[in-house]
Amino acid sequence: MSENKDQKFVYDFTEGNRDLKDLLGGKGANLAEMTNLGLPVPPGFTITTEACKVYLESGSAPAALRDEVSAHLAALESKMGKKLGQSDDPLLVSVRSGAKFSMPGMMDTVLNIGLSDESVTGLASQAGDERFAWDSYRRLIQMFGKTVLGVEGELGEDALDEAKAAKKVTVDTDLDAADLKKLVKVFKKIVAKEAGREFPQDAREQMDLAVEAVFNSWNTDRAKLYRRQERIPSDLGTAVNICSMVFGNLGPDSGTGVAFTRDPASGHAGVYGDYLQNAQGEDVVAGIRNTVPLADLESIDKASYDQLMTIMTTLETHYKDLCDIEFTIERGQLWMLQTRVGKRTAGAAFRIATQLVDQGLIDEAEALQRVSGHQLAQLMFPRFDEGARTTLLGRGIAASPGAAVGKAVFDSYTAVKWSRSGEKVILIRRETNPDDLDGMIASEGILTSRGGKTSHAAVVARGMGKTCVCGAEELDVDTKRRRMTVGETVIEEGDVVSIDGSTGKVYLGEVPVVPSPVVEYFEGRMHAGADDADELVAAVHRIMAYADRVRRLRVRANADNAEDALRARRFGAQGIGLCRTEHMFLGERREMVERLILADTDGERDEALSALLPLQKKDFTELFEAMDGLPVTVRLLDPPLHEFLPDITELSVRVALAESRKDANENDLRLLQAVHKLHEQNPMLGLRGVRLGLVIPGLFAMQVRAIAEAAAERKNAKGDPRVEIMIPLVGTVQELEIVREEADAVIAEVEAATGTTLKLSIGTMIELPRAALTADQIAEAAQFFSFGTNDLTQTVWGFSRDDVEASFFTAYLEKGIFGVSPFETIDKDGVGSLVRHAAKLGRATRPDLKLGVCGEHGGDPESVHFFHEVGLDYVSCSPFRIPVARLEAGRAAAEAKGSDSR
């Protein structure tokens, strides 16, 4: 972006508010909001995201930025009564990232900026604690070296471990001032050697370099990966927060912690969080030292605990949501360093939303916006069978729910490699750090021996919906030897383990799973009651009921038989949007299709079709009974005929072997001729869909007759069949007109023969770009459109779905060409624009034209919002995704209503 001469790039904490997240980032906006509320926030200022955008585009900071920072720094120094880096009583600051959307641990932070060989002694004198000063200095050099100068982080960690080993201690707090002075020298040598320069002694240079490092961290590989995973736009940039330091490492009356106003794992009210005495904030989230529960702070420092509880109530009431809070206590003085709306598990999201409604803080419409279809889908995954025989290895902190089973791996590289090979893996680490993100994404679950509910592993796992158990101290994790030891039991890499993120239990081997209580609720086998599972079901029920009341989009199912149809109906389906008749031609009926394909005469073909007719009719009779009173859209035969024939290679080998033995089978020879005749270089663009109906006389007529006779039978039995016949792969109105004329004639014959009047609609799938572009013409002959977005995506992009997802989609996702696969979420700019265009043209011709979608996008949360926006009447998806589509259709309606009211 170009730089505006009058643009303001720096805001004091007293100038902003929580509504300025686009400009100040989430952290800066919330620090300003807490300052406005009169809460104890250390003074500071924020460099805006606009400055970051200029830097990333031009390679240098805005020209006005240095002067603005200098002015705000001078004001901060005046307020604090000390200067940055002065030798006798130095002002120290933190430089912290803060994007609009929370990206925990993905971008950079540097603490204790302003310390040098001179000022460290001044800090020691001012604080009356030499150890504290040298501990702060070694932290700065270690963090600055890694974050700003690119020094390998393990070098500093190894040096710290060596210092502890030499002193024969296990925690860094047991190192004294003399030990830390030696460690500072070691760290400085590491920096000089690895970075090719000395650690800077000038405080302003430290701060400026740290700001640039934070800007640059926006485009690190891990930040890009996280944004793709969470679908965060890549052009937002990050703000930078410069805050006067407060110290939690000043002794036992100091400390740092993270608190939640409710349990982010379950949503229950209570005191949740972690506290660590004599520590700085990074120690808590890094999980390198095991914390104590936040409730223990009451006995450690009751005054600070009581003040914190009051502030937490204030923040939750003010934000009307679960708040995630970072704080530091400096010698009995409580300071608030951050607050944000906290990440939570799927179950917690539903519970908290309904709790806040009951408290009168939000209404039902807002509660609906606080949950998502992705979260509902997570709640529908199976859980471990509590009655199964298990071998318990240990127990940690239940950080993110779920039942995860996989092979143990001990580094991210292996997790990604094995996962790409089709293996399910559990990533096991002492503690995770941001560099483990790709391994966390690839894994079924994450297990750590250190850290708590606020550690990096826990926070990121909850955000991704991954199962996670943290702080399992009984587990001795040896990442170098790739093993984990529990007592006498050794788990090697590749051994199967199971982790329960709801209980924190870790098991040896594979534990069997049982259906989720939420699925049992949708199936009608569970009702809300008193226990925890029932409480969750009750929350889901309330929110789903509201979503169903407000949604405009109807939700149908993709189902091909009565069993699937009945299940879909239990899940809330309002009809069938896609019955794929090709599935009815498989199994024992394949031989009949072969007879049809091999038919040399009209008589042979008619005989084959006559044999298929009663079987097709029986299928439809069962389906119409299961969905009586609801619409059923039946798609006529769509795939290429070769799919019903044997594989060409296998058949060729079979025939060749038979000929060599001189006992060739005449039928095999005819089959091979047919397979060669029907072989196509690109069958998905060949003889299929409506083209089959036009070149194989009687094929579509047989199917239409089976549908009509089944509907007539149902109607004569006092049923209410509501059948829609869908012609696939139409590219021009002439194709549809020819098929429809034949279908209308067959329906009229059935009506005359059965004495019934059938109201069968005839429409088409819009799955070719030409169909979308000529939808006004096609609507002359179609009573409904159903967008086949799977094929439409293939034909718009020129992708063969069966091939590209395995060949280059991974590379496209990693390179950021796709934020998400266009087969998973609809490509609004390309495929979506055709859907919008076709809907507009179709209704211009036929105002009462019914519009639906029956591709996989019909159950994708983001795509459902798009289909609501363009005015479709329904979406259709697999039975399991129906509740997700119902929820998202309600959210789309509520969101649109909220936008209209604004």
C-alpha cells in the first residue's frame, strides 16, 4: 500500500479501543480497551497494521514512523520517570506482535528490550536483586538472538540445559546470579558466532530491530501455515505493541499467569488458568516449567487473586464472552498484559453460548453466531468406549477434547511424512513450540509431558479442534531416541497410543470408540438430562432449534436408498436433493448392465431394459415410502458406461491367458470389444449424463417409467410422493427438450394405466459452464435447477478431481495458491460467479424456478452462507452433514438479518 503523508502510524494505549482491531490488532485494541476501563495496564503504545503493510510492500518502514515512535517513546519515558536503556535505572519495554485475529505463538515477541552490559547493573541496583537483573538480561539475549538475529533456538536451550546440569539443578530458577552472568557471556558468544555480529548494546537499536522482526514474522512459514489453516486473510499485517516492562521474575512475591473466565475445554464456570511464580510470561505458554492451577494463587497472594477475580468478572461482562487473560504480578502489584475473546473447544462453545443467553448477556441470535458448523461437526465424532478393556499409561491435563488414536511420532517432520503416507499419528513432545505447527496439523492428536491448559500445544490445538493432552508428567519423553517411557513400559516410535482429550488419559494401543452423544441425539436415541453429556446435548438442541426457526434455506440429503433416507430424515433432512441412480446398477445388477451394453439388436436391448425396470421400480418404491411427504430428486444415469464394465487391463489379461490355453470365453471377448469401444481418454467429459439418454434408446425412458410407476403406486396407497426427475450434464436446452418430451410421454402412459395424476417435476443439473451461461434458455424447459458444484468445479478449473487432489493440491495449498481446496469450499470468484449468474438468468425466465445445490459444497459451512446469499432454495448434502448445514443456514439468515438492521 502507498504511504499517506498525513497517516498516523502510532497510537498510545489511551487513544484506542476494542473496535480498532483492523488498525491496532487484537492485542493493541484490547490493551487500549482495558486502559479505558481503568484496569492496571502498563503504559505503552501500538504501531499500526498499516505501518506493517507499508513495510512488507516496500521493504522499509514508513518515513514518518521513526519520528512518531520517538515522540511516543519520549512521552512514555516522561510518564515512567526513566529512559530507555539509561545505565542507572533503565526503562525496559517489550515488543510484541498483535494481529487482528489471534495467532497464538505464530509471530514474534521480545521482552526486556533496553538491557545492556551497563544497564543490567543499574537494574540490579534499582531492583535490589542481582539475580533478577542477570536473568532478565540472559532472556533478552536468548530471545533477541533467536527472534531478531536468526540464531537457532536450540543453541540457547542447550546452553541453558548445560548450565543447569553443571549446577546439578533441574529448573532455571535454581541458577544464581553468578551462573547467569556466565550464561550471558555464553549467549553473547553464540550470537556473535551464529549471527556474525555482536549483540547490540544500544537500546533504541534493539527496539527498532525488534519491531522489524515482528513485521517480518507476519510472513514466516509457520505464520502462513497457521493463516491457511484458520482461513485468516494474508494481507492484514500485524500491529506491534511496545509496552513498559513489568517483572514476574522478581522473586516468590512475583509471577506470571494466564486465566480464563470459564473453562475453555468444557465451558463450565470456575477458576481456570495457570500461574508460575518467579517467571516471565513466555515461561507459561512455552510449557517449559509446569505451572500451578490458578486457584493456588489465592493462597500465594490473596490480594492479587481477589483483584484478578474482580477484573475477570468485569472483562467477561464487558466483552460478553469467555475472556483469555495474561497477567503479571510484580512484588504484589497486579498488571494486565492482554485480554482477548478466548479460543474454546466445540463443546465449550455451545455451552458458553447458551449460558450467556441465560445470564442475559446475549440473545439467541448472537448465541447462534458464537458457534459454527465446524464445531458441530467436531462434536459428532466418536468418543472412546468407557467399557472397553484398556492399558492406562498415564494422565495429563485435558486440554482439547476428542478421541485420538495413532502411531507415536516424536517430531513434526515425521508426523507430516507419515500422515502423507496415510498413517494416523499422535505427535508426542515434551512441549510444542510454533515450529511444530505443521506436525500438529498432520496429527490426530497432540500429547506433551509439560505445560497446561494455557501452553502453546493446548491453545493451538483448541483453535484447530485437535485432541490434546498436556502436562502428562508421568511420561518421560526422549525425542532424540524417539521413545517415551512410563515406568517399565517403553513406547517406541510407531507404537500405537490413544489419547482422550476429555479426560486427559493416555492409553497403550488402540481403544475402541462409540458414537458421540450428539449423534445419538440427532438419531433420536438421547435426550437432555443432568449429566455432562446431556448438558451438551441440551445446549446443541437449543441452538439448533433457533437455527431451524430463522433459516430460509431448506436442507435436503444426498441419499440413494431407503436406509440412508430414513437416517437423513432423523437428522432433519427436508427431502432428498440427490438420489444417484447409478448406485442402483452395481452389485448383482452389473451383469444386467453388461447385457444392455453388449446388446446388438433392439430386441436384446429392450430385453435388458425390461429386466432392469422392476428392480429400479422396487428401489424407488422403498425410497418414496421412506421420504413420503417430502421432495425426492432422482438423477437419471450419469456416469460413463465403462464404469459398469470390467477393468480393461484385467479383462485383457484374462482374455489373453484364455486364448493361450485355447479356451477363450465368447462373452469375455464381446466384453473386451465393448470396453475398447467405450474407452475414452477423458470419460468425465465424454459419453455420460444426458448424452447416454440420447444415444442409448430406451435407457432414460426405462428409468422415468420406474419412477412414475413407483410414484403412482405410492399415491394409490394414500401416500404423498413428491418426485422431481433430474437430467444430468445438460449443456444446451435442445438436449433437455428432447429428453423431457420422451419423459412426458412415458409419464402420461403411466398416468393412463394407473388412473392417477402425477405431478412430477422435470429439471436439470447445472454442472457445465455453458449451462450456467445459457441458463435463461434452459429454464424454458426446466422446472428446477440443481447446481452440481463438484462437476462445475472440475469443468471451470479444468481439474480432474480424481487425479489432482493426490498430485498437486498439496503443493498448491502450501504455496498459498489455494487457501482451501475448491472442492471443499466453493470458489466464489469463479464457480460461484457462474452459480450467481445462472440463478439470475434462470429466474428471469421462470420466476418460480426452484434452485438447489447437491454437490459436496452443500454441507460446507462457508459455502452454505454463499448459497444463502445468492438466493438458492435448498442445499443437499450427505446425511451426516445435515445438522451442520441446518446450523449454518440459520447462521447465514441471522447474519444477513443483522447486516440489514445495521
